[in-house]
Amino acid sequence: MEIINYTDQHKDFRIKARKFMEKEVIPNVEQWEKERLMPKSAWKKMGEAGFLC
């Protein structure tokens, strides 16, 4: 089994992504699935948080 040693940068990214998901995605995902649409405002927040290129 390969052991992966994550850097502090990787760990920080994981924490940031998890917090974003908990705050912005999870509370809305049921509604988005019903509508079959993720609103532009959600994409904008993802970009502002640095998750989009």
C-alpha cells in the first residue's frame, strides 16, 4: 500500500473545500437536483473561492 504524504497546502485546500461544500452546496443540493440546475450564483461563489480556473 502506498503512503501519501500530503503537504500543508493540500491539507489546507481540503479543509477549504470541505467548508465550502458544507456552507454553500450541501444545504442547496436537494433543490438543485429537483430543478436539475445549479444556479449561476453558486458557480460565481465557487470561482470567488478559488475553485474554478
